[in-house]
Amino acid sequence: MTRAELQQKLMELPVDERLDIAQTLWDSATPQPEIPALTDEQKALLSERRAAFLADPAACHPWEEVKARILARL
């Protein structure tokens, strides 16, 4: 199948399917940043913080509240 034939077939698809294909092609063409693996120290810290939260959820504050306190100091 030539490029022109493929393009013609693609244009016959419904718009939502064409958009889905276009998004898939776009995603495959753009470089994706590699997410580094967590170190053992980072995993341990996350485990500690999770355990602290589970032990006393009331001691934690929602992000919106923390962010507001930080911004109020600026």
C-alpha cells in the first residue's frame, strides 16, 4: 500500500478514530522523559511517611492548606 493509498483509507475513517490515530502517532514521535527508578533510600523514606500517615492521619494537612500557609509567608 502506498502512502497516498494509506492516507486515503485513513481519511475514510470517522473523525474520532482519525484523532485517536493521530494522537498515537504523535505520542510515538515525541521523546518521553525516562523516569528514574527510586533508590532504596527514597523507597524507605516513602514507607516511613506512609506508616506515619496511617498511624495518625489527623496529623497530616491537605496540600491546599500547606500551600496557602507557604504563600502567606511570601
